[in-house]
Amino acid sequence: MDIKNNILETIGNTPMVELHKVVAGLPCRVVMKVETFNPGHSIKDRMGLKMVLDAEADGRLKPGGTIIECTSGNTGMGLALAACVKGYRCIFTTSDKQSKEKFDILRAMGAEVIVCPTNVTPEDPRSYYSVAERLSKEIPNSYWFNQYDNLSNRQAHYESTGPEIWKQTDGKVTHMIVGVGTGGTISGTGRYLKEQNPEVKIWGVDTYGSVFKKYHETGEFDEKEIYPYITEGIGEDILPKNVDFSIIDHFEKVTDKDGAVMARRLAQEEGLLLGYSAGSAVAGLLQMKDELKPDDLVVVVIHDHGSRYVGKIYNDDWMRERGFLDTELRVNDLIALK
Ligand code: PMP
């Protein structure tokens, strides 16, 4: 019989799928690590489980304890999966720019969700970091995982995502490109791949409004780089400990519009219904066209499923209100005009 003991055993071993139409302008093959096949529909299931296991092992998380985390949604889902199976309470702080679907999914898993303002500094007592930290001090037998600085995050990808990519490409991968938020995915996966072959190029996708690219290129933490943006899950106004800048070869910034438009193309042209940052990753790769050669094999690692964005990038009105939709009128509008 092939029966898993519980849902946590289904995390990882996700498929890789080749892209065709959206990368037609590139000289080489491009394959995607489709992390939506994880049970929580995102790559973050891997690090959610790893953070829980490591915290249990050294006693930071105790039986009957409360898991506290600041999350844009996907890490919360990964932690919630582990919490449901293992019997922990979850309290998540999140920011009000994230999709409503993400809060609803966390609540569906039994978690308590506190929505905090996005446009405040990380030190502000109202920020989702500060509220998580305060709750962890107030609630007995609780533990704040802090995915930004908790190195179990990148270790999860060093132990699973990296080896899977190496094996699935028969060691032929030449480039990996992925969106960067906490930095766990790029740093853990990238370190594993570079250890196998130091020639593998590791490219991070950043947003306009985030500090990563400038810090990587100049060593300067420039507050002028910080301003509001719409893309979810990538870019930061802090430097998380999980970002290992030494293994990242290049950061490419992608606009809110280009990420959203590419996500819609991935759904409609490749049948891949993915999250906003998946669109940003592929759009960033197209911007890097001149760096690629015919024999290259690019792996795009994506983070989450498109169902979390049906009210946003997959909604024509939402796209049009932001000037992201080039086609002015839909069929329904034309009928209404008659
Ligand atoms: N995309 C999405 C949708 C995410 O939720 C995250 C995590 N914040 C990322 C990309 C970035 O991943 P990482 O935190 O591992 O850098």
C-alpha cells in the first residue's frame, strides 16, 4: 500500500514543468519548479515544517504551545499544517496589503489572524513584526518563529528544494531565478546548487520599493529605496538574516505591472495558475535575456498558487483600476455599451 501517515509527508518532491510560449523569446530551455503541488499550495510548507521540527527538537516549542508568526500568508499556511497535525495553537500577524484569500485560508485552518498596517516602519509598534514579537512576550508557552532571521528557513531549502532541483535536472541546471522575501528559498537552494557546481548562476527577483538590489550592489542600506508597492511576498524594507548575499549573483527588479501581466500569461498560455511573485520571477528572467545562451538550462522556482489572487491579478477590474490591463474593454463592457 502507498499511504502517507499524515499530510506532512506529502510536502516536497514537486514536479518540474517546461515553459514554452511565455519564454519563446529566450535562447534556452526554461523549466519551472511547480511548488503549488505542496499540500498548502506553496513552497513555504517546506520551511514551515522544518521550523517546527527544529523548534521542537531544542525545546523552543513545547507540547500545547502557541505558534506565533508574522507572515504574508504562505508561511502561516505551512506552520498551520504542522500545527493541525501536531496540536499547536497558531496566531499569525499579517499586513493589510495581502490578499483577503490568504487570511481566509489561514482562518479555515483554525488559526487566529491579526491584520496590521503595511505602511509603517518595521520598528513601529503597529507593524506585523512588532505585534508578533509583543504577543510572544505576553502569551505563555508561545514561540515567535521569525522567519526572517530563523535559519531553519533557508536550511529547509538546502536540504530539500536544492537536492530535488539538482536531481530532476540531472545536474544540468545552469541558472536558478526566484523571488526574494525572507531570502530562505534563494539562499538555501542556491547554496546547495553552488556546492554541486560553483558555475550555477543564482538570480534574485526584487521589487521596486525594496532594499535588496541596491544593498547587494553597493553595500548601502538606502531608505530612499523603500516605498509602497503592490507585488506580494517579495522585496523587503529590512535585511533578513536568511538572505545570503554572497551566493546571489544578481538582483533584477520587476515592476508591479509586469509581474501581474506575466502571471496572467502563465495561466492562460501555459495552464499554470500561479501567484503574483511567480509572474515577477518569469518577467525578471525575460529581462535577463541577453545573459542567456542556447545550452543553458534555467530553473524558475515559484512560490504559490493563483487561487490566492483571484480577487486581484486575475480580476480584470482590479487590473484595470491600476492601469495594468492594456485591453481597454471586455466583451461584457461592449455588450453593456450597446
Ligand atoms: N513569493 C511569495 C508569494 C511569498 O509568500 C514569499 C515569501 N515571503 C516569497 C515569494 C519569497 O520567498 P522567501 O521568503 O523564501 O525569500
